[in-house]
Amino acid sequence: MARKRFDDSSCSVARALNEVGDWWSLLIVLQAMYGTRRFVDFQQELGIARNILGDRLARLVDNDVLRKVEVGEHGSRQEYRLTDKGRDLLPVVIALRQWGDKWNPSPDGAPLDLRDRRTGRPIRTMTVQDADGNTLSVRDVYVPEDPAETATPESSSRF
């Protein structure tokens, strides 16, 4: 059975999942964020079958999340590098990691210690914030029925 595609969906989450929604794709993006660039290194780090890795890399290139770069003589070697679109997945990957550390921690219980490279200080937990920087919960967010709406109507649908 073919997987359903959401290319024409009005839901941006569904459309985003078309591009990076399977778990191998996000793990490949994570490895690229760690600096992995070569096919053989992705395969070794992830323990992924060659055919699946080739398919996911091709899809990530087609979706402009990664770009393929010729680095050897006469195209003898290629690397995969994150595009701006791929680098913009950083908050998604960090939020997913933090969620996983909270709700499905590693067996030793120690979350990955993520730090700011410039200051060495730990990074904050990812949150959804209003325009003033106040943290919002799912109960605080709504989708206006009219995109031009600025008030907070009680009748609008929740997020």
C-alpha cells in the first residue's frame, strides 16, 4: 500500500511531514547537523541499509533539505550538506530531543547536554512563546477563523 502524500493539504504540519516525516529522514538530518557528510559515514553512524539511505538522501536532496556536493576529482566523491531549509530544522530537532528526554529518556536517564558553542551555557528548553516572550500552552493557542482577526474570540477553534 502506498503511503499517503499531503502535498495539497492546507495543513503545514502534514506538508512538512511529506519532506522529513519518516524517522530515518530526521535521523539523517540530525547526523548532518553533527557534521556527517558522506554516504558511508551516514550508513555507519545510523546502521541503515544502503537502499533505504540512498532513497532518503535522494528525497532530502529533492526537497532541498540537503544538497549534494561534488568534492572529488571528476565527481568521484560526493558529500551531503544541509541547506538553509535543512538548518532551519534545528529548533524542530532540539524540541523533539527535549520532548524525548522528558517522556522517553535513555536507559541511563541522562539527557544530552546541549550547550551554546559561544558561551558554553546550556540551552533553554524549547517553548512556544507569545510576542512578549511569555510561554504558552496548547490551551493558550488558537487558529482564527478569519486570518485578519486580531482579537481573541472565544468561538475560534483551538490549535
